[in-house]
Amino acid sequence: MFGSLFTGMDKIGRGLDASWTKNEVISSNIANIDTPGYKRKKAEFGDLLNAKLSSSSSLKITNARHINTSKNEVNGVTISTDTSTFNMRTDENNVNIDTEMSELSKNSIYYNVLAQRATGEINKLQSAIRDV
């Protein structure tokens, strides 16, 4: 009965977790901008998150000896290393500060919108509880 009431909050919570993870990846890239040989990390979760939420049957790793099929996944976010030589400097670091700041801004806006949605959902629940 109550499961359907909290489905929206669950999705919002997962989106917030994924956005937070992406923020950490971007921050790591910015922190390593002067590290020679550092390769930029990418965090992708838009379609991956929706696919995960819509699939009811997913493989679970319940034992340390099980094969991990994901690359490097945290909070539904796939983190990969960008090995492209585009924008590579002489020290073989491929982090572009303009790209990272742009991604950070987009991710901050996304996180804030989700936080506002979560607040709205909580306010609806509080209103329903008060009216009972």
C-alpha cells in the first residue's frame, strides 16, 4: 500500500546520490589538473539510472568470488577513464578546466532541482499527515 507512495522519493534519492557521485568525480578532475599523466574521469548516469530503476531483475553480487560485470560503478554511476588524446597537454594530462567547470555547473543545477523536488514531496507528505 505505502510502497507506491514512496517510489518517487526513492527515484529522487537515487538521482541525488548519482549526482553527488558525479560531483565527486568532477572535483577529482579539477583537483588533479596539474598532475602529470592524470587521465580525466567521466561519470555517466542519465540513461543508466533510468534503465536500472526500470529493470526489476538485476544481477547481484552476493559473494566476493562472484564476477563483477560492471566497470566501476558507484551509486548507479558508471565511472570510466577518458583515454582520448584530445586536449592532451605536453605532460599527458587531458583535463580541460573549462569542460570541468561547465560539467560542474550543469550537475549543480541538476542536484538543486532534485533537492527541490524532494522538498516538495516531503511537504506533500507533511500536508497529508496534518490533514488526517
